[in-house]
Amino acid sequence: MSIQLIATTTFGLEAVVKRECQALGFQNIKTFDGRVEFTGTEADIVKANLWLRCAGRVWVKMGSFTAVTFTELFDQTKALPWADWIPEDGKFTVVGKSVKSTLFSVSDCQAIVKKAVVEKLKQTYRTDWFDETGASYTIQVGILKDVVTLAIDTSGSGLHMRGYRANALDAPLKESIASAMVQLSYWRKDRILLDPFCGSGTIPIEAAMLARNIAPGLNRHFASEEWERVGKDLWKQARKEAYQAIDYDCTPELYGSDIDPAAIALAKENAEKAGVDDCITFEARPVQEISLPGEYGVLITNPPYGERIGELKEVEAMYRALGALMKTDSTWSTYAITSMETFEALFGRKADRKRKLFNGRIKTDYYQFEGPRPPKKG
């Protein structure tokens, strides 16, 4: 029996997640704002969690329907096959969100859904009492313009939490967005990559993991690992295959620098945890002192945005220095994400294209300045 699955995404990354789903061989892929839906099997729940680099979480979609009264919400929730996933000893919580809907009280909607699921499980298991000693399940009730979507979270903590970044600095870039920035660029594993504002090293680390084909979820735990329906054997097999798929012979040329020595120390630690420290050169250096290492490289960066008062002049100087650096070699391509709308003027060039993205809750643009492709190797 095929399972309806939802991979949530940051707004602006739907196309990237769709491509990842296609590459993983998922079926019936459909894209919506903030999510990609597809059909799969229990094994695909495991595969999606282990391998999706740019998604937020993976959910089992239980059902979708219109409801404008609590009675409709209760009855249609109760009609769904909850026991297909939640065993008699399972414990579950309900989280919720409601946007532009008649049923606007999230706490009331959560309580109604919880009650309906309990009633359905009582009916199915013919019991009035549940021990709740088994695995945990998080049900989400999402209501958008009166359309209710009910889903169970298979991931647990967000998929951006790879496990290599124990300590992040202020305003860190999510690993999922860093990977998307790399995938949306001209960079390929045989080209140089440089991040001159690398912070705790997320962009070069994500590029190295892509180059080596390291599954992003290899070193972390997922909620559905404890689920009876999925089973530990599927996880064990998928992890074994993921380890075998790593290309340790690939050593891309990656560079990360930052003005802050503490950030560089942290970046080195994170790269080691991710298993890619041998292919990234990190150094503490301001952007004004950097020179480009070779030709036809790709610079991908998340520079400071000047969000704090007093930082603006400093940040403007950094953007000008970045523009000056990139003028030294026209074979390079530049990709930068920032919320500062004056970026192009400071950088000294109009972007070939830009894409709206949300970095956390900050609305940003991903500026893309594309250099020439390298000549084919004869």
C-alpha cells in the first residue's frame, strides 16, 4: 500500500527539494508552497529522512479535508486510519497551525484532534485505557483557508540538524539552506569553492558532503526509527547502504575563511565531525586580505547582513571588498545570500539572477553572478 508523504521546505526551495525527490526515485511528486508531496513505501520514509538535504521534515500525510466547524474537524479526523501507524502503547502529541481559517484557535483545534484520535484508537483496539509506554508520534493539524491537513512527523528534530554542528555561532545558516545554495550554483566537485565569511563552516562542509555523497542524516536519530510499522531493520539496511555509497576518494578543493579565529576553530571541529576535514582549508582572515585560489572557482557565502545597529558601515565595507576581490578574476562565479537590498550597488555589479529565500525568519535574496564555465578538459 503506497503512503502519502510530505517533505516540508523553506519558501523558495520547493524546486530544489523536488529535484532531490526525483533523484531518489520517489513517485507522483507534486509541489506546493512550502512543501513537496510524493508517494512511497516504509523504505522511502527512511530514504527521505537519510538523504534529503534541503527539506525541513518528512511527514506521513494522513488526510486532507475542508472543515469550518469543530464537529466537522472531529468527525473527519476520527474517520482516518490512525491505528495503521499508532500502536496500542504509542504515545502521541498534537501540534498545530491555522492560517486564514474559520477555525483559528490552534489550541482548540489541537484538543479536538487529540480527542478524535483517542476515540478512534479506543474503537480500534477495543480499550478505554492506553499505557503510552511505546514509541512517540507527533501529529500536526495544519489549517490553511479552511482546508485541514493531518500528518505524522517521521523526522523528529528538523532535517537541517545533521549532527556535526554541536555549537553554532550567532545567526547561523541552516545546513539545509547552505546545501541548497551550493546546489543552486555552478559549483561541481571538480571546481574550487570559497566561502570568505564561513562562520562555523556550514557552506564548505555541505559542499564536501555533496561531493563525497555523504547522506546528510547518517549521524543522527529520527522519530520513526522507533516505529513498529517502519522497523529497525529498514533503518539498519539503509544506513549500511549509505555508508557504502560514500566516495572517500573524492577530495574537492574547498576553502573557508572568516575574520573570527573562534569561528574558524569551530569550523574545523565541525568539518572533522562531518568526516570532511581533509578536503577543506580553513583560515582566520578578513575578506580584504583574501586572494582567489585558482581560476573558474565558485564563491558561495552568507555574509553579515548589518541587522544590528552600528554594524551597517562595517558590512557595507565588507560588501565593497567582496566586489573588489571578485573583480580580480572574471572566471569566477559569485553567490551570496543577504537581506541588504543595496547589495548589488555595493558589490558593483547587477546580479544575473536572484531568488527570494527565507534564512530563518529573515527575508533574503540569493544573488547569483555567473562567470564563464571552465573549458572542457581535453
